[in-house]
Amino acid sequence: MPDIFDVLAADHKEVKQMLARLEKNRPRRGAGDDALAKRKEKVEQLIIEESKHEALEEMHFWPAVRDKLPDGDKLADKATGQEQEAKHVLDKLDKLDPSDGKFEELLTKFAESGHEHIEFEETQVWPKLRKALSKKEAGEIGKKFSDGKKTAPTRPHPGTPPRPGALKSAGPAVAAADKARDAATGRGKRTTSGRGSGSAANGHTKAELYQEARKLGIEGRSSMNKDELARRVTAAKRK
């Protein structure tokens, strides 16, 4: 059974890979709407995974750090402070259209702070906690973390205090609301060429509908799924 360090290492690796791909495939100036729509979807995936990860760390990992290490409060306070700052950045990023000049600026800011946070956690916290936890304890925390991903929030919530009590009481309702919003908008659904939400329907792809919505000045288009875009574009053209 993977222990908490195995689980966290896998998450960190995934996030670093996502950030590397986003950096490598940064859109050129004047990129088309199709490219911007795809970038928005990839950033949404990053935000979803990070939101789950940070919420679960605050519920299960940092309490163990506080409980098991003499300097646990100091380490956990620094780490959760970093995570709160990241949530504020991701919250702003999640609401922006990729065509906004601040979009790439915020993404870069998150990437820099994200790498710093991962390094701090892996080099300053893990070595100490590995020695303090028994194999059984590490495995139990890892299981709680893995199981929690099914019901964890998918959006950053910087207004929620990073305390286990607050997260455990508000978490289920917040996560349910996040998932309902995601289902309604199609947020977080990966798309590939010719498949899923990017496939042609009624003669238009999601990217084409997004472009039309942009031309028509439809607000909130970056968070809409294909069906919503189609309805809003149709309605706007009828006016």
C-alpha cells in the first residue's frame, strides 16, 4: 500500500509535468481562439488537481506534521501560508480568459511559487516526518489522502481557513458545490481533437463557438461548456 510520501510524490510529479508542458506550449502573441480554449482547459486541470491536493494536505498531512515534530507548527505554518497564497493566485487565474494579459503572468507566478513550495516540503519536511512516523501511520495517512480525492474541492477557496476542523466541516458542502458547477459548465473535462467537448456538433466545434462568443462579447465564455456556448451564441444572434 502506498504511504503518504508515495502519494504526495506522485502528485508533485504530476503537477511539475503539467507546469512543464504549459511552459513549453506557451501560446504565441496573437494565438487563435482554438489554442486559447485548449490552454484554458489545461490550466483548469492544473487548478483542479492543485485544489484537491492542497485541501487534502491541510486535512491530513500538516496536522501530522504539527503532531509529530517538535518544530511542526513552524513548518506547517510556513507551508500552509504558501498554500494560501497559491490559492489566491489560482482563484484569480481560474476566473480569467487566456486572452487577458494577466493570465500568463499569474500562471508564471504560480509555477514559481509552486516549485518553491514543493522543494520546501520535500527537503525540509519529509525527511523529518519519515523518521517520526511508523510505517503503519504513514500508510494510514496515505490512504486517507488517496480516498479523499473523490470528495475533495476542485476549486481554490482562499477564504476557507487552512485548519482541519474548518475543512472537514465545510469541505463536503464546498466540494459538492464545486462538482455541481463543474458538471454544469463542463469544466475540467479533457478534450482531444475530434472527441469529447471539442467534437463537432451542429456543424461547430467548441473552439468555433468560443470564437463566436468572443466576437459577440458574451461574458463568462471561458467557463462554459460547448452546449452553453451554443445556447448563448444562438440567443445573442437572435437579438
